[in-house]
Amino acid sequence: MKAFRHSVAVSVLLVLAGCTTQGDVQSPVPVEDRVGAQAGAAQPGAEVGSGAETRGVTVGGEFEGDPINAPAGSPLAQRVIYFDYDSNEIRPEFHEVLRAHGAYLASNPQVRVSVEGHTDERGSPSYNLALGERRADAVKKVLVLNGAGTDQVETVSYGEEKPASLGSSEDAWAQNRRAELSYQR
Amino acid sequence: MTKTRNLLSLALLGLAVALQPARAAINIDITQGAEAAIPVAVVPFVLEGGGTPPPEDVAGIITNDLRRSGKFEPLPTSDMLSRPSRFDDVQFQQWKALGVDAMVVGAVEQLPSGEYQVRFELLDTYKTSRILGKYYRVPATALRALAHNIADQIHEALTGQPGAFSSQIVFVQQVGTPPKRSFQLVLADADGHGQQVILTSPQPLMAPSWSPDRRQIAYVSFENRRQEVFVQSLSTGERRVVAKFRGLNNAPVWSPDGRRLALTLSKDGNPDIYVLDLDTGALRAITQHWSIDTEPSWSPDGRTIYFTSDRGGKAQIYRVSANGGQAERVTFEGNYNAHPVVSPDGRWLAMVHRGDNGDQIAVMDLQTKQLRTLTRGPLDESPSFAPNSAMLIYTANSGGASRLATVSVFGRADLPVGLIRNPVREAAWSPR
């Protein structure tokens, strides 16, 4: 169990390495030959140590237990940050929430959180993927400013591919322009 | 060896440049001819002999193909006064009176071997002459492909431009609803028939792209809860990861020579365009800007890459040398233009254009810079050109439903692609 923790931590560090070592020359291309032989259907889920397989983004909402025992209504219980159209600015009403999460991560350095960025369906899917990444990055920045370690926070963008609310109304769009915090165990 | 190849390709480029002005002049004529659809009649093929009727309606497939191209207006069968099956039986006066410029007649007969013999003739009603006439002998399973092939021949004979009806598409569809939703990559004929699922994943799939030789598909998969770019062989199903950097790994598109992928990576903090050499793994940054740079598309000569960037504040389309360097802005109309796609003939630039009715597919004539909106909106996206540069496939969203449709570059024949029952994300039309 302990060894598993370590391997997760190390791989997360590796994944985030580019963040802290900007300007370094990165090794050219991580073409994974071992994946080359993997034919046929997609492998659901990730290998141990990929740093991505825990609770995260299960399509099915098969949520596992909550690592933080936050009482309902407290800032820590709030895991979704909403954004204005075409914006990655953190709205004032979410400052308190992110402050609480940042402080929690600071005092629990073994805890990891994944921030998923999402957009509404308007605009081009690939462009939206980049917008979703901006939102996830903005949340990460505020968490780090509030004490979280950069290696505790992983970001991933799903763009418009995983709407929280189906439909094409203003309401649905507002629900979908979001970043979700997923604590990993 | 490489040197010789380079010299050869340089010589070919020189030739292409030299031919450019002449070709452009011809193109203008074709454009004007194509703006009005040609009235045609495809007479239902007669069943000859006593065999089993064919499992496919050959004339019906030809009719649908011609209609979908936007260049033809097929006469409804209910308006036909007779149903000839050969040149000698046609009363041309009758068809001229119906305003038909050209007509297709033919017959199908089952042979003792079980195969089908298909005969067709393409006739000019005004000259009362035969333009094309052929016999084929095919198994029942090949009748659809034959019908598309005949439609291609008719298209070329009447417009001077090859048809695109024998091509294929790949698209991403969603099956089921959360929590049981899955994503599939599907290969199909351009008219939606003959679907084969080539990949199923519980996580999103995005941005499929064909290799120029039609043998491989590049795409983005989230199966490992992050973005990774895969290249998959269509014949064997084998695949490999070619990009899995931190952050975005998205929007892969094959270079015209098939040896490189342009793609979007954000490994250094924000999204930029890169070119990945598929043989050596060498990676080259084409843009380096603090803005979002994404959705690359190659010009057919491989020298220029068009892309989306918000470096001016809003998403607009830019272009840059495929070796990198200074980028130049291409679109100025409207405050959102994204997902540029250059047509295979290099004449058009398709895009998602935010117009009066939301997100609509538009094309820009790269010579005159004129922009034409083709679709109704309000949530149209992901344009992809047919191999003959005359049509586009795109995704139209409305009320949470999304479907594929095709439209001609002149905005004619905006028609849904049939037989697709699941919500569709993005599609890519195959090369020839």
C-alpha cells in the first residue's frame, strides 16, 4: 500500500515536471513502444501508477467514498467551480471555497486532487479543450496560492465532451462551464 | 535516396506552381456552372431475367449520391412518364419537356452463378446521345459499392470533377447515457451505410484524422483519464500512442506526405502547434505564444499550417509556415472563427464561424478571401472536406441531439447522413 502511494506520487511529480522546469529541454517524444503491441479495444481505466485511475472522472458517477469528511454546506464540501462564458476568471463567490481546499491540501500533503476543466457546447470541440484546460489551470493556481503543493494538484480538460447538464439552454450551459475537484485516495 | 526524393518533390512543386494560374482560370468557370444544380433523371433500373431481385436499389443509391453532391437535381420518379432501360427505348422529347439535361437508364439481372449483371447508360437528352455506357458483373455484396462508383463516373462526366461517393468517413458516436455511456469510433461509407465499430472506450474519443493513404486513423483518447494521441491501423486494429505529454495532446492531423502529424500540445504551459515526425519521433514547435494555438490544418503542399488562436483576444484563424516563424491572421469577419480546414485542392478554407445564427460552417475562398456561410447553425462544428473538395461533412447540434450532415461548398444540399442513430461528435471524411 505504501509502495503504491509512492509510485503514484512519483508519477504525478513526473507528469507535473514540465510545470516547474519551464525552459528545460524536454526529451523529444515519449513514444511508448510497449503500448505498440496493445491491439483492439481500449483498456478501460489506467494502470497502477498512472496517477489517474482513482476516483476521478468515472463517467458513470460511481463515486467512491469521500476522503474529506466535510459536512454538507461547508466550503470543503463544494467541489464544483462555475465560470462565466468564455472566461477562466474565478468568480468572487468561489474564493472562499478554493481557500478552504488550498488550506486543506497544505495541511494534508499526502492528499492529491484532480481538477477537471469543462466548457459548454458552443464553439469548436478542440478549441474548447484548450479553454477547459485554462479553467483547470486557473483553479490550480488559486489552490497553490492558498498553500497546496503543485505536485498535489493534477489538471485535465474534457472540453465540451462531458457536460454535467444536457440540452442547449443558457441554464444548461452555465452548469457545464465548470471545474470539478476530485480528491484521490 | 532522400535527396533524390527531395529533388523530385521540388520538381513536382515547381510544376504545381507553374500550373496554378491556368487551373484557377478554369476553376472559375466550373464554379459558375456548379452554382445551379443540373436537372437529371435516374430512371429506376429494370429487373431483367427471372432471378431474385437485387438486395440493393442501385438506381436509388445513384439518385441519393447525385442529390447529396448539391450539383444535381434528380427528377422525382413520380414525375416520370415512362421507364426506359436502354438508349433505344428513350423518347427524348418527353424528357426534354420535363426539363431534364441528362438521364441514367439501366437494368439489373441475376446470373445463374448468383452474381448480378448491372448495365447503365448516361444519356444527353439534348444531343440525344450516349455519354457513358457500361456492363458490370458483381456479387450481391458489391452492389452498393458499384452504385457509388457509377455515381462517381456520372459526376465526373457531367461536371468535369470526380465524385466523392466511393469514399468513407470515420466518426465518434456516444452509445447509451451516463452511467453506462461509451464512446465509439465508427468507420462507414460516406452515405452512412456499412458501419463498423473500430474502437470502443468508456471515456471520450476526439478528433479522428485519416492518414493520406487511408490505412490509419489518428485520434485522441481519454481512456487513461488524460489525453493521449493514438495511431491505429484500420486493417489490423493495432495501435500505438504517439503523444502523451503533460496537458493537452489534441487535434492530430496528418501531413500530406503522411510522415508527420501536426498536433496541439500544452506541455510547456499553454497550447501550441507542434509537428511530430512519426518515423523518428522528433518534435518541433511551430508556434510559441502565450495564447491558445490549436486545431492545425495543412495546406495540400505541406508548406503552410492554418490554426485557431485567441492571440488577438478572440478565436480567429491564422497561418504559419510549416517550419514555424511569424504567423499571419487570415480571418477578420466576425468575432469567432475556429477549426480551419483546408480543402484537398487548396482552394477553400472551411471553419466554424459565429454568424447571425450562432455557430455555422463557412468557407473562405483563399484567393478572393470571400467568406460564405453554408449551414443554418446554431451549433454546427467540426467541418471535414470530401476528397473532391466539393462537399463537407459536419456535426449539427440541436436540443442536446447531434447528427452528421453533408453540404456542398456552395451551401446546397444540406442533408443529414442516414442510418446513424446515436449522438455523434466529430467526423472525418477519407482521402480518395
